[in-house]
Amino acid sequence: MNIQRSNLVAALLLAFMLLGSMAASAAPHPFEFHADARMQHERFGPIDQAYGYMNVMTDANGNGSITVMFSNGSGLDLEQFNARVKFLDTAGAIIKEEYFDCWMDAEGLREAIECKVTKPVSLSSFESVEVDFYLSDIDDSNATALVY
């Protein structure tokens, strides 16, 4: 009876240890993540025909790149398009963040104007990725372009 109880206790301890180790696991490498959204402004909200796209890719060692692309078909002229990419641990705390920005001119706009920015990333352990796309520095003269 004591041998069976010892075996049961050992099996339960092993199961709890395995469960604990799974909860602490990170995103597997190679890793790929995509996100896109309409650009937002703190005061004016979502901006029509202004978009952001982000792609994170890593190799088996956690080395890779973050590529952010912006598209301005809104008619907003000389505005700053921004992205904040956050790498989070299992508790949701930020372990690394990168900022991207691009000034975009829409003068003489016939088609959407695009901008692409790429940065290297080397991060062997993270749980998830989040991105915030936003516009900044919209002056009052351009704000009239947002009213439809």
C-alpha cells in the first residue's frame, strides 16, 4: 500500500512539474507574426485610408527582423505615421519594445503613398507580440481633411 501511495505522489509531483514548465514556455522559433490596422489619432480617432502593417519573423535562434509598412491614401499631408511593437513575457510585461515612424507627404496624391521600415531583432524568449499603430502631429490645417 505504501509503495502505491509513493508511486501516486511521485506521479502527481511529476505532472505538476510538467504543467509548470509548460506555462513558462515561450513563443517557438522560428516565429512569424503579422498585424494590420487602420491608423488612429488620439484626438480624431480612426483615419480613413491610412493603414499600418507589421511583420515579425525570427529564425531558430531568435534572430530576425521587424518590418513595418504604412500606407497613406487619406490626403493627410506631411504627417507622422507611427508603430510601437511590444514583445511580452508570459505575465504580459514588456520585455522589449521598438518604435517605428515615417513622415508621409500626400501632396498631389493620386494613389496611396507607402513607407517601409525594417529593423533587426534578436530575442530568444518572449510569449507574444503586440503592435499599436497611430498618427501624431496632425496640425489644425490638416485636421479639416479628416472631416468627411
